[in-house]
Amino acid sequence: MTSIEYQRSTAPATERARRPWVDTLVRIFRYAGVRLIGSLFAVVIGVYLTVLIANMGGYVDDIRRGQIREAVVLSMMSNPEIGRLSSEEYQALIEKQVEVEERRLGLHIPFPIRSFRYLWNALTLNLGYAEQLTSDSGSKLVRLIILERLPATLVLFATAYILLFILAISAALFLSRRYGSFLDKVVVALTPSSAAPGWFYGIFLILIFASALKILPFGGLVDAPPPESRIAYFLSVCKHLVLPTAAIFISSIFLTIYSWRTFFLIYSSEDYVEMAKAKGLSSSQIERRYVLRPTLPTIITSFALMLIGLWTGAIVLETVFNWPGLGRLLYQAIGMHDTPVIVGSTVIYAYLLAVTVFLLDIIYALVDPRVKVGAGGARP
């Protein structure tokens, strides 16, 4: 057999050996692409509704026109040359200045058309300048104001989420082995306490540890004035992070442990777990292979719903602790009717929720054997 004939005879087998891996990768990317497109579509719809609500269907534009007219009149009153004009000339000059300012802001374009322009600007965070708020550096650029507040929110909730997940899953596994014990009954009795939001417990934590005991700060991100060294600055942030993290943790930990402990109890009573015990496997092997692994999809679903709930509660929580994050920024913007900052903050929250759901959806597909990726019902 010649070398050419040999290559022809072995080529189909090689292609058949490689094709399953290629098909699997294609299905994974297709699955991720469909989920990503769905998340982006949800973000676009949510942001557009935010644009409509923030502008009150164009009513905010009427307020802005009134503010423009008021500013123009005040500026003209301070000009001594205006007194020489007749009333008609004075009124005509006011209308001209108002028209110039409205055109500069794009208010001469009908609101339905401008709403789609606002939508694109919001999605790209090209929101211009804030009307009332400023950044810590004194800038009124909306993008800069939001990006300054984003790290504080990410630090707070990432710390709380990681701590909550690790401790809750460890405690749930521990209690599933001690069903009916005194500690298990205590956790069950404390489960209704999770009905209160994090900011509710935050108020009591401030009263106890900041006001009465004076061992922790009332709020904020760092001491005033901020420490100069990096180590001292880091320790100061950690000290200010204790109370808000504890508030989030207390408001969710007992219900999470109770739910996940129930999931572990359900799966630990399956026949294959009894078979593993009969084979002589250790308790750690049984928990890891036959209890924890099949329970992960349910736990991930529960954790995803909890994440979404905690994101939406960030506004009040950060306001209570004076935490300089997106939640407090949005609260200030709503109070000052600062529409660009309201829209920008909502867009960032929409992106954060979309990224959270997208990542959890991908993780769910990887850990749950019942989720099929792509055509043919094949797993990744």
C-alpha cells in the first residue's frame, strides 16, 4: 500500500475521532451565544423601559425646559444692558436664548425619536453630564461618576456573596448529617428571621456596634482622612466592610442553610447513597460524589434567585451604611431628579444582573446532567 492510499484510508477515522470534540465545542459556544443574546435582549428592554420611566414619557423634558427658561431669565437680569431693550425685544431675546439652549440639549426633537437615542447612549454609557451630581474629583461626566462608585458595590457584594455561599453550604452539609439535633432545631427556629431585609438588620448593627459599643464605624468606605499607606487603607476598608457584610449575611444565612440542608437530606435518602454506604465508602466520599454533586443544580438555582434579590436591595442597604456605591448613587440621583445618572445607574445594574444570570446559567449547564447543550441532546 502506498503512502497516499494509506493516508486516504486513515483520514475518515481521524476525522471521526476529532469530530465529537469539535461538535461539542460548537454546541457549547452555540449554547453560550443563545444565552448571551437572550440576556442582552432583556437588558435592552429593561433599559428602554427605564428611559421611558425616568423621563416620565417626556414630562421631565418639560421640567428641563422650565429650568432652562429660568436660568436664561436670571442671566439676563444680571446684565445692565438688558434694561435698554423694549419688552418685545426683551421677550424675543429670551425666546432666542431658550431655543438655542434647547437645541443644544436636543429638546427640539420629538421624545419618541429621542428615546431611542437615549437608549443607545444608555447602553454605551454615553450619557453626557449629570445635572446635579458630581464625582469625587469634581467631574460631572456621568460615566466617570458611575465608574467611581462601581468598585465599592462590587467589593461589598462580592465579599458578602462568597462568605455566604461558603458558610451556608458547609453548615447545610453539617446539619444534614445531624438532622433533628439541637443545633438543627435552632437553625430551623431562626429561619423566619430571613424575612427581614439586610438594611433592617443594618440599623440594629449600627446602634449596637457603632453607637453603643463604639468599636466599628457608622458607615462609609474608609476613615476620614483616608490613611496614606496602602496597608492602613486596606485595613480601614475592611473595618468599614464588617457591618454591611454582616447585615447581608444575617438576613440570608438561616433561610439559605435551611433550604440547602433540606436539599441535602432529600438526595441523601436516595438508593444510590445507600448502595455507596454498603460498598464501604467513607462519609466524605459519599457526600462529595453522591450528595453534593447531584444537589449542586438545585443549590445554584437557589443561589441565583438570592443574588438577584440582594442586588435589588442594594439601594437601601448602601444608603443606611452611607456606602459610596451604585445603590447610594441611585438614591441620590432619584432625590435630585438627575435623569442621566438614574439611567446610567440602572444600566449598570442591568448589566450586572445579566452577567450574573449568564454565568450562573453556564455553570448550571455544566453541573446539571439534565441540561442538554445544542442539537442531539449531548452534554458538553
